[in-house]
Amino acid sequence: MSIRIYGNRELKTLPGLETRPTPARVRQALFNVWQGAIFDCRWLDLCSGSGAMGAEALCREAKLVVGIERSSAACSIIEQNWEKVVGKSQKFQLLRGEVVKRLADLAGQQFDRIYFDPPYAGELYQPVLAAIDLYRLLAPMGELAVEHSPDQSISILPTSLPTIELCRHKNYGNTSISFYRLSENRVDKQ
């Protein structure tokens, strides 16, 4: 199976239901929301799946894309997809393993855009968001987009994280995206 991304580029995906690629219209909508913020940004792609979101960011000239994916089969596909679209001045890194554990490896780095698309029924939302906060992975003027089911609460952020706040929410049929940024108190302390 394959999907198409920005510039009509074809990417591979895993057969079956092991990964759930973000629908094309949702990808397009996200990049419309973040229009003008991708060029030269540092992009973190959590639960990367096919790597389509990271590939889109590379096509739109992000300077660095880092992905985390637990499936070794998916990692193989992601590497192939990203190799196809990476430019000479761009870099990518793919970390294989459990997302919460691998986020610790990124401590000390900051990302301008973070895209998090976990299994909807999984219990990753709160631990991953807490780890992003703990390791200070979101840059002061950055944004975090969290994909989820429309019937999940848009307030999936743990209440123990007053440093990250919801800034917008969008519904796209069977997919919702909640956008977060650092609260003004946290930005001032960075």
C-alpha cells in the first residue's frame, strides 16, 4: 500500500492495520495551520507509523526531523520514505522503541513543532505529554499537535501540567487535533 504527500510524492506504508496513516486531508489541514512555521524548523514525530508526517515536514524544508516508532517493520518503511525526500541541508533521525522511554534520549533538545499520533485507545497521551514537559522538548514559541478521536476529551492534557496550554482544537471527521503551546508563565522562565 502507498500514500501520496506534498508534491505528489509516493510513500510506502505497512500492509494491514499495524499503523494508521493520518488521512491526507488531515495532513493538509495541519500543514495549513502551521503554514510558514515549517521551513527551517526542528520537527518531532511521535508514534511515526509510516513516517508520512515527518516526510511532509522534510518536503516543506524542516531542517531536522526526529521520529520515534516502536515497530521495527515500520522503522524500515520510515527510513525508506525519509531517504526519498530528505534534502542536502536537512537531517533526520529515527529512534526505535517505546515512545515514553525514548523521549528521555532527547532531553536537552527542543523542537519547534511536535506531532503526536498514538493509538487512540492506547494509554500514551498523559505519559508522553508529561515527558515532553519534563524534558522541556517544546521550544518556547513552538507548538504541539496531538491527534485523537473526536469522542476523546480535548482536555487530554494532565491537570498536573500547568505549563502547557490548549491553544486551538480542530475536528476533521473521524480525526481531531488539539494544539498546545507553553503557557506564558513557562515561556517567561525558559
